[in-house]
Amino acid sequence: MYEIRTWPDKILKQKMKEVDFFGSEKLKEYIDVMFQKMYEHEGVGLAANQIGIPYQIIVLDTTPREENEENKEGIKLALINPKIVHKEGEIESTEGCLSFPGVQITIPRAQKVVVEAKDIEGKDIQIDAEDFLAVVLQHEIDHINGIPFIKYLSPVKRKLTLEKYMKKKKELAKSK
């Protein structure tokens, strides 16, 4: 039921509904399934609409998963109704996306962001993030607002990237 939706699935192009059922079993179920699917597909973040859930929920886990990764700290979060309230600086970010398998693009992102959200119980959360965490937050919050990461490419690069992606997607479908 909760499978990764790939482009051009229409749910990836829509702004998701705000959650108003805090503390509920349904919300806990959504978050559990989201973490499960994110780990299953080796992602660092997942937006609810990427598995067909039409709400403003994102999960992320930036904890290093490989023993050989540098000793850097990570963070595991589930954010409800997240909004970016401040952006600062700019970095080039090379990103992939579970909804665009096989696509890697380099796009500009804010280096620092401040995000306001709710936790599973509806309590306010504020996150000051920079660099990798800031990029992951921007990517996932864009998803729940119906903004795919390819939007940040120039029209020509976007067209070429989508043509290449759709060709590869058709080839994979034929081989199954």
C-alpha cells in the first residue's frame, strides 16, 4: 500500500494538507511506515506524499550508517506541518531523490535554515540547521509543497534530465 511514488505521479505535484490529528494512532502509524520505507530504500529523508500519504509530514535521519563514515553526529526527526521561516547563505547541493530513482543533480540551496514545525503530540519545535541537515530539510519540505527538486534546474537542464529519467524508467518497466 505505501510504496514509493515516482515522477510523474500527481501526488508529487500537490501541496499536502496540514495535520490536525496530533497524538493519534493514525499519525504514529504514518510516521512508523515513513521511517520504515525511508530505511528500506536507503534514504536520509522522506516526505509523506512520496508514499501516498496526503499530509505535511516529513521524516529524516542523518545518522551515519556506514562504519567508515567520519565520526559525525546525525539527527533523527519526524516533523509535522514544517515551514521554513528563515534562509541564509547559499551552497551547491548534489542531491538524489527516491521519487526520481537514478537521478543526481546539483542545485543551489540555502546554507542555513530555521524550520518551525510540530512534533507528534502537537508541541512546537524550532530547528536551526546548516549544511547537510539544512539541505535535507529544504528537499523534504519542498516535497510536501509539491515542489520537485528538478524545479531548481534551468528549463533546458530540467527538460534534458526529465527526458533521460523517463527513458530510463520505461526501460526498467520493460525489463520487469
